[in-house]
Amino acid sequence: MSDVAERPTRPERTFFGQPRTLASLFGVEMWERFSFYGMQGILLIYLYYSVAEGGLGVDRGVAAGIVGAYGGLVYLSTILGAWIADRVAGPERVLFYAAVVVMLGHIALSALPGLLGVGVGLVLIAVGSGGVKATATSLVGTLYETDDPRRDAGFSLFYLGINLGALVGPLLTGLLQDTAGFHWGFGLAAVGMALGLVQYAFGRRHLPDSAREVPSPLSARERTIAIAAAVAVAVVIVVLALTGALAADRLDLIVIGVTIVAAIAYFALLLTSRKVNQVERKRVLAFIPLFIASAAFWSLYQQQFTVLTIYSDTRLNRNLFGWEMPVAWVQSINPVFIIILSGVFTVVWTKLGNRAPSTPVKFALGVAIVGVGFLLFLPMAGGGPNSAPLLGIVGILFVFTIGELLLSPVGLSVSTKLAPESYRTQMVALFFLSIALGTALSGTLAGYYNADDEVPYFGILGAVAIGVGLLLLAVTPLVRRLMSGVR
């Protein structure tokens, strides 16, 4: 017998029992979320802090609108990223180069002065983050066969990486900003993204060939049309910028308008296409109230990065045993609850099986619960600077997290279930558009927040959200009929 035949087979190298390449995707997404949430934790206060404090001195309402517009642009960019992956470059290349763009954006924020750095940096980060979001999850799917029993556990491990990055990012960038200055905090976000890129560069070659395939490549004619459209859009943006139409105080309204137009166009396409049969058309109609509820939910939930940041800076008692924690640290509370509660929700839904609430009921509860979270601000209203207890904010973010887990993962799932066979990607894009709309609205709504008159703000928004939830509950029987068997 030859030596080759006698040589023992080496066990396959794995990552916590998962395909080895998952470590590369886990790492790049973890560091991208580290940089994304780390930067976002200090962005708003950088905009409105005075020049003497190291900021830019932008009006608070305008600053909140910029943050909302930026967040909306991130989710709008996921549609562009998905289209490029499907039609031009393939998901693996889009992920890599999108991460490079994210890193360049953080470098711009840390190195370029004033609003120039903000403008260049936020556009690059938004476009790059959209590309990463659009491709990372699908690339994880390429590592498994459809019936691989490790698949769900692999996705759970991947989402753990996302939340680890979201947890640690604001802690470190916030601490560095507090001790050395804003540009050092932005620079750390750039370093984090660079670390993610380096480790991914070594592991990307091990991804399966399907990760590099272009599912539906453009024809020569379509390529010409796409290039012409891209040039036209670029020219329009430049003209609008030069004429002052893209002024900072209306960026959030522009993103809201673009998102609404895009959503209407998508719904019109799905409802009028000859490729969509009668049952599929009913399911698209069923998604409309879910879209509205989702936008309402995110318009309140995403105020963690606008109103809650202002609140943490001006109203929250951040004193811990004689040391004042950085404002950005509040952004790390939600990821802790996500890590703890996501497993709990998975177990609960699994045990309930078909007895679990239907998707419209989960959506309704999610919106109503985030409304309850806003009402929980009322007992702390009117207390003055540093009067709100930290435990109060922890409790509110716990409520927010419950609402998120009722709506966010369920929304992604139901968008694939209700999607017409010929338009699966477009239906997922619609769900992202609802997040884009809600995120941009969160910036607009934050402009109405007044620390000296908080009761109307939190009371009205909380009551409206609860009303939207109750309205969705009331029409749930109709929505379920339109869903035609989908739960």
C-alpha cells in the first residue's frame, strides 16, 4: 500500500463548527458595524457642538436632519448595491469594494476639515454601507447547501458579529472622542474598517465560485443605458448642489421625497406587471399596510441616533461613580439587549410554531411597543439637565428592542414570502425602502424636539405610534386574507 493511501485524512478546519470562510464574512461585517455605529455614536454631537468644543456649531435641528438623511441614504444605497451585485459585478466584489469605500469615508471624516469632511465622508460611508448590507448576508448563504443543518446556526453566528461590532464601536470611539477629540474617534472607525478589510482580503479567495457570479449580467444595450443614466444622475446632483437645492437644512426632505417616489414606483411595477398573477397581486397589496407600519416604526426607533443622542447629552445623568461616561456609550445599550433577547425570541417562536401571532399582529405590536417606549419618557420630562436616570433610558431601550425583534427580522422574512416569483429582490428592496423612509423621517421629526417642552413631543409621537399599531390590528383580518395563506 502506498504512503498516500496510508496518510490519515486531516479534519476540515472550521469556525465554531461552521465553514471556515464564515470567519472572513463574520470579521468584515463585525468591523464594518464597529466603524458604522462607532462613527454614528459621535456624529450628531460633532455637528452641533460648538467650535470651542471641537464641533462644527450646526443648528441642532439641522444636524438631526443631516443624520436622518444620511441614515435614509444608507438604506437607499442597499438597492443600488444589490443591483450592481446582480447585474454588474457579483456580490463578492461588491462587498470588498464597498468596504473600501466605507473606509475611505471614515478617513475623509477624520482628515478633511469641517462640512467638507462631513459631506464627502457621509456620502462615501452611506454608499459603501449600502453595498455591504446588500451583499454580506447573501454571501453567507453561498457557504451552505439548502439542506445543510448548520445553516441557521451559521446565520446566528454571523448576526452575533454584527451586534458585537455595534456594541464595541460606540464604546471605543466615544471614549476616544471624549479624551482626544472627534477626529480621533472618526480615525478609529477608519482603522476598524481597515482591519476588517485586511482579514477579509486573506479569506475572500476561499469563497465558492457562486459568490463571484453575476446572476443576471447586463446586455450591451442595457450597459449603455445604465452608464447614460448614471451620468445623468451625477449631472443632476452636481447642478442641484451648485444651485443650493441640496442645502443641509433640506437633505432629510429630499431623501424622504426620493424614497416615497421609489416606493410608489416599485408598488406600481409589482401591481401592474403581467408576470404577477392574481394571488401574488393580492399579496403585494397586503404588504402596503405593513410597509406603512414599518416606516412608522423606524421613524421612532431610529431616533436613537437623533433625539436620544441630544437627550443623552443634555438631559441624562451619565455619572458613574464620579466619572461621566461619554454620550456615545448610550448607543451600545441596544446591541446588548439584541444579543440577549434574539435567542429568547427564536426559542419562543419555535415553541409556539403555528400558534405564534401572525405577521400583521407582530408588526402591530412592534409599532405599538415603540410608541409605549416614547411614552416612558414622560415621567422624566421637565427635570432639567442631568436629571434623567440612566436606568430609565436602559428600560426604554429594552422596550425598543422588544419592538425591533417583533418587526425587523419578521419584516425581512415576510417580504420574501409575499414576493411575486419574478420579483423577489424588489420586494426585499421595498422593505429596505420602508426603513429608509422611517430613518429619514426620524431626522425630520427630531427637528421638532425641544428639551424645554418634551411632553407634547414624546406624548404625541407615542400616541400616534400606538394608534398605527391598533389600526393595523383592526385591519389584520383583511390583510391576512390578502396574504393568501402566508402567515
